[in-house]
Amino acid sequence: MLYRKVESYIEKYLQSGSNKVLFKKYLIVGGLPDAVNTFVEQHNVVAIRKIQEDIHALYGLDASKYEKEHARLKIQRIYNLIPSNLENRKKRIIAKSIEKKKGKRMTDYEDEFDYLISVGVALEVRAISVPSYPLMENCGKNLLKLYLNDVGLLTVYFF
């Protein structure tokens, strides 16, 4: 589904053949320095994917440096949910999907979300109810969506 959306964008806005090829390469490689260097030196997609998978695993392990055991598990669960949330109908993170417990609210996970966002592993997008200045006053407190910080890491999940 995501690929079809990207493909239609490419067809509509990048009519030049060379731009189209470059954009597809960017989607595969992303912008992480190790992946880019491997692409420039080897042009080997398998090697690039291995680097991206290793980086993804290291991001998950980085959560283990968090001080509390229960918070560490929640952080890893939220991080692993990011790609699947991109395909959800509601297009946002639902609190009960994190621990599979009823009665959980987004406020129960604020520290875990803040950790992922502050270390740069995930990018935060909040829903805006009224598009007027200042936006922070009009954002939904519980309507949050996380994206992976690199398009190359994202495409590892979809291809």
C-alpha cells in the first residue's frame, strides 16, 4: 500500500527518468551514513539491508539502557509497533495495543514516547484539531503517530 502511494507520487511529480531512479534509490538506501557509504562503495542492496537491520536491532537494544525493566519492555514494544501503525486504519498509536491491557491510556506511556523521540529513534507527529497558530495549543494530546527516523529503515519492513 505504501509502495503504491510512493509510486503514484513519483509518477506525478518526478517525470524525469533520472529523478525517478534517484528517488527509488533513496527509498532503498535511506540516509544513514553506513548504508549510504555501502551503497556508494558496493552498490549491493543485500549489504545495505543487513546494515539497516543491524541498526534497527541496535535501536531496540538501546532501549535496554533505560533504567527501569518495565519501561525498557514498553519502549521496545512501542518501537516495534511503529511500522505496523503506519498501516492501521486510525493511523495512530492506540494505547491498549502496547501492552494488550484494557484501561491503558496514552498518559501511561508518556515517558516511553518521550524517550524514543528525544534520542532521535522516532519522529513524532501529533494531530492538529484547528490549523492555526500556535499549533501546539491545538494538538490532540492523545493523538500521536510515530515514524522511523530513516526511510531506509522503513522500507526494510515493507520490501
